[in-house]
Amino acid sequence: MKSGFIGIIGRPNVGKSTLLNRILGEKIAITSSKPQTTRNRITGIYTDLKYQDGEGLQMVFLDTPGIHKPKNRLGGAINETAVNTYKGVDLILLIIDGTKKFGTGDQYLLDMIQEVGTPKILAINKMDQMKPEDYLELYTHYDKTGLFRDIYGISALNGTNVDELLSCISGYMPDGPMYYPEDMATGDPLRFIVSEIIREKLLEYLDEEVPHGVYVEIESYEEKPDITNISAVIYCEKKSHKSIIIGKGGRKIKGIGKSARLEIESLVGTKVYLELWVKVKENWRESERMIRSFGYRDE
């Protein structure tokens, strides 16, 4: 059996979660056009028991939050999650957005991973949106660093070269045990995935700063044969944000709830009764106690 852990790292909005969902063939990580969508480390499990004449392969992908310059304590905690993850894996997979010019944030990442002896692969994402000369320029720049064993151009959204990238990654996996059952696609609890689905809908329905100041907590989760009852609290930072989330006549929160409920139903395979509440926790992103309480930093 070949098995190992792959840390997916990169700046915000480069397509890390989109790639993980593409590799697994199902959605386990939320995606959004807004930065810092991923706040926690997401575990995705790829298992192929017919790999190389039945030898067996299991690759555990750890999708990390986008590494960025923190604007608050929450941002610092999110960065710590990403950094602590890539230091304990068998392979580092760096994803970059090929439509963006190389900048100081990219150099910061290179300097960071240079200190780690773990093998590294680079994936230049969104190559379907790039001109050949722009791709070649980025490829050459990163190749000259000498940090990467392999470099691939991919489109996580369309699936271009993802199978080739996956085959390359599998070649770096050492002999090891089967860490998870064959039918598991993620090691994350269902309650966490449900809370993330609700947060994704908040990101879709809300504009500007409001969605970055929300946290979703599942208060109760009750499974019955024909229905799953879920009660969740949406915490926000300001009273004005609460009224924006609820919307005139409660229309906004109803839309968020309906969209989340439909996706949760397809996930759990039953009808879902979803109850959403909105509460205010003033400036919780700057509160070390709240950040720890919400699980963004280890106690």
C-alpha cells in the first residue's frame, strides 16, 4: 500500500478548494470568489485500491487556508493553520493563480517553503485563461528557483491536466497504512461540513465585509429516518450586519436558508429542517478568547 499526506497551500483565491473537489469527484470544500473562503484545514481522502496491479493507494489531501497578510487576530490564526499543516506532510503542493503577476505575496510563500525539506510540486492554475507566453514566463520564473520537483499547468475548474498532476503526486507517496476506510471522502465531521455549507451561502448572498465577519455554529443536529433537524447560529460582528443578514422582511436569511438546505439534503440523503438564528458578537475576529472558542486556534 502506498499512502501519504499532501499539503495544498497557496495564496487566497488561487483554486485550492476547487482542485480538491475536482480530485475527489465530489464537493467537500466550499468555494467562493471572495478571499479567505477557507478558514480551517479541510481533509480530502483519495483512495484507489486498484493502483498499480492492486497495490493500493491512499492520498490524504490537506486543503489549507490561503496564506495572506493578516488584518486581524483571526487572520493570524488562519495563517498558523496553513503553516503548521505544510510542515508535517509527505509532499507540498503549491497552487498559484496563473492569471496574476508574480508579487511580494508569492515571494513570501516561496521564502516560507524554502526552509522545509519536504518535496514540492507546483501547479499553475487557470491555464485555460492564460496566453502561452504568460504561462511560459511564470513557469520559467518558478523553475529557476530550484524548489520544485515538478511543475504542471492545470485548470482545476475544467479538469485540464488534473489526472496527470494526480499521477505525479502518487509517485511521491511512500509505503504506508490505509489511514481511512475506502468509502470515506473526508475526515471532517458532518456537522462541520454543514456549517461550512451555510457559511458558503452567506458568502454568496452577502456583499463586501459582512461575510468575513460571520461564524456559523451548529447548535443541534438530530438525525431521524426521514428528516434531519438542524439548528444553527450565525454570529456576526455588528448589529448593522445582523439586519443585513436577515434582510427586509427576513427575505435574505430565508434565501440563505433555502439554498443551504437544498445542498445539505443532497449531502445527507434526507429531508432537512434547517433553523437559522443570527446573533451579534462585537469584533469577535479580534478576540483571542472567541477565536479559540470557535476552534480557529488550538487551546
